[in-house]
Amino acid sequence: MKITHRSLKVRLTFVTIAFTLLATFTLVGVSLYQLHRTSRANLLQSVEFNLQLASELIQADIQHLDRLRIRASVHSQTIDFLSSDDFAIPGTRLHAQLTDDMAQNQAARYLRRLIITDTDLSRRVQVGIFLDRIPVMPHVLYMLGDFYENAISEWRGIVYDPFSILGVEPVFYMISPIRYGRAAEVIGYIYIALSTNILLAPLSGLPLPEQGNLYLTIDEKSYPIYGNRFMEPISFNNAQPSRDIPVNATTKIFTYTNGSRYTAVSISLGNTGLILTQSFPSGLFFSEVILVGWIILFVFLGVLILGFIITRNVNHMANLAENLMESRIEDEKKKHELEYKMLQNQVNPHFLYNTLNSIKWMASIQNATGIVEMTVALSRLLMSVAKTNKTLVPLSRELGLLEDYIVISRYRFGNSIVFNVDVAEEFLDTPIPIFTLQPLAENAILHGFETSNKAGTVTVTVQKTAQNRIEVVVQDDGVGISDDVIKELFDEEDNHGLFSKVGIRNVHARLQYEFGSEYGIRIESQLGEYTRVIVGIPTFMPTKEEKINI
């Protein structure tokens, strides 16, 4: 079977499309997988950070109140109260001390009550909320059930306050023994109950993922938190550690089932024995990925269909237009570069000739004094012209080239020519074509002073105009230029008079090549008084930034 050119092209097109689709779907799959991993890591890190922040706030308040409990357990007045035969006076002193300690505690607003009693429950002191309490009698203390058997210094759980008249507010409590003597004999007990707001307040502003839940684990009982209250404790069924790596080593990430599969992040609250857990459906990790996947799929199908339609109609025309445009751009670029290099390579031979003669003359009449400085300046000038590969340089560098020329000119003309350069620092980074100012300064000397054998001053200044452009001004107080000569300087025909294209016109042409026809040089002069050459350049050039290396 003979394969025609058309059928071969169709087959190649089909293979190309198939390969493109395969590569696209592979890339999309990898991207979605990476998005899933990133989304999961970001969500877990965000949850861990929020829990860590809340836990630090909770720990701070609990530690303040725990220090109050510890202080009450070891205070000398507590020992006197529990060990003295007559406990009335020691009890009064202990109550006053506890009241004072509570007033100075930063977290006292969460303390509901603190009770100290002996082992027989025959003597007791209570501080806390006085408007909502019942007398602490032995039968009331026994309402705690495990008072004797399990009196340990750990937070026990959340119960309704048995010492409250209303009995409707749950409290977060601890019962711990009071020991005395070398044998650490238990001589009493201390009961401390805190408002659950000490736990709920820092959690109230905690951002929760969609369908997320908060749990507080106390004494291996996990209490769900809904709104501003605790619910009956639950257990995490089939809890399995997750392969996700937390930010902190003390954080645990695990999964469990409760009808659906959940992912949970747990943080221990320091040495309080409490654990704060936040859980959310494991499918939450995939919701963003699925949404992005559908968007990518619809966009891809739309682009694919539109691409087929456009390709069938305009592919050939687009190729022709692109080829033509590239050809025109390349031609214009080559022409521009050629013309620019021709202009830039036209170095004034009179300047080099006169300078070399000056060096030769000085070497023959003096013992090399000044030759080093003059030669170094000339070398820098020649190197800047011959080796630079930039069309634009900062104004600071161009002024450096001008300073080298000034060094040479001092030896050529002695003190008869004075140079003044007064440029504000804000203009030093302004881009300008290289070797712009030296030809203008040289023209000022040769045609302003040398022909008349008179002394003079050349001044270089920079100013900003109202049209948001910068003007570099090179002014001399020489013989001046007539209006006819100024007009001839910018004629298209070659000029071979006092001012050649290598000088004024060269600079003017390069400025217009670089910045456009609205920029360049203009000359103001008054015969016998002054000549002012003004170089107009833009303050910025968004299309030439790649040529600037300041």
C-alpha cells in the first residue's frame, strides 16, 4: 500500500496530537499530585501553628494558677493550719494569705475555688467565688468520690462544680496531696477548680477548617468542644499515625474513623498533661485539587477545540506573516547596528595626533614629568572607545572619561583653559551614549579658544526640564558660532569646516539612533560671548534597559 504525502502528514499530525495529549495529561497529573501534597502540607502546618499559639496562651494561664496551688501547698501557714491543735487562728491567717496571693495572680479571673483540708476533713479553708458556694462540709468533700485514693498532682477532668450553689458551671479541677516532713507524710489535700473559660477563651478565635472539630484530652478523656462548652468525652477509633511530618517534634498527626475518615493534629500543652486536638475530614485535602482539576480540564478542552479551529484557517497566513516580520526585524537590526558602529568608530584623528605630539614634545624637553599622568588618561580614553561593548553607560562613567580628557588638556593648553563640572548626584545613574561629552568639550576648546589664542572656561552642568527630560549642557565663553554655521552643522551633507560630523553631528546622530528623533543636540550661541551645546536625553528608557549595566 502506497503512502501518500497527505496521509503521511495526517499520521504525523495524529501522532503529534496524541503525544501532546499524553504529555499534557502527565504534566497535569504530576501538577495536581504536587498541588495535593502542597495543599495538605500547608493545611497541616496552618492547623499546627494555630494550635501551638492557642496552647501557649492556655499554658501561660494554667501555669500562673498552678504556681498559686504549689505555693499554697508548701506555705508555712498551710503547714501550721494542718498540724496545729488549735487551727482557728492559723486558718484565719491562711485564708488571708491565700486571698492576697490570689489577688496578685495574673490569671485569678479563672479561679473558681481553692480548698485546703486535712486528711480527716475536719478542718478546711476555702477561697474563690464567695457569691456562689456552699459550706465545705465533710459530706460535700466526699462528693468528689476518689478524693483519697487518687489524689495526684494532675488535672483530673471537667465536672460540674460540687461546691457551687447553682451547680451548672463545669469546672476544670485537680486534687493533690500536701506532704510534710522527711517522710513526706500526707497531712492534707488541696482542691483547685478553674473555670473552663481558661481553655475556651484562647480557642474561641481559632480558625477551623470546614467540618473541623476541636478536642481537649484530660486524663485520657477526649472532650469535644462545640461553641463555648464541652461535650461528653469520646474516643478516637482505629487511630493510626500519619506519614505526614509535623513542624515540631512534640506534635502528633494521626488518622481515625468516626463514620468517615478524619485526620487529626494533636499538641501537648507543656507539662499540664493536657492535649489539644483539631480534626477534619481527610477528604478536605482533595477538594481544592478536584476543583483545580476540573478547571484545568475545561480550560484544556476549550483551548484544544479553539486551537483546531484557528489552526485550520490561519496557520499558513500566520507562518507567512511571522517569516516576513522576522526578516524585516533582522534587516533593520543589522542596518541599525552597522550604522551605529560606523558612527561610533569615527574617532577624531586630530585629537589623537595633537595628544601624541604633546606627549612627544614633553618627553624631549623634560625628564618624564607629567608623561605618566597624561599617558594613563589617554590609555583610559582609548580603551573605553576600543573595547566597550555597551551603547549606553551611566553619566558618572561618561564624566570619568571627560575627566581623563581634562587631564590631557591641562598639559596641552596649560592653565589657559579652566574646566568646571557641576553635576548633582541624582543624575549620575542617567544612561547616556558613550563618548558623548568629550567631543563636545574638545570642540569647545578647538573652535572657541584655540583659533583665537585666548584663555577661557568650559562648564558642564546637568538640569531637568519641565518636559521630564534631562539636559546636559557644555558651555564655553569663547568666540561663539554664527547662526548660519549652526544650521550647517545639522545638514545631511558632509561637513568639512571647523565642525565635522565626527564631532557635533556624530554625537547628535548617535543620540537620535538611541533615543529617537525628539532627542539630540541643540546649540545656542552669541558671537564673541559664549557657545552652549545642550544634549537632550530621556529620564528613563523602558525599551533599552537591557543595554544598561550601572
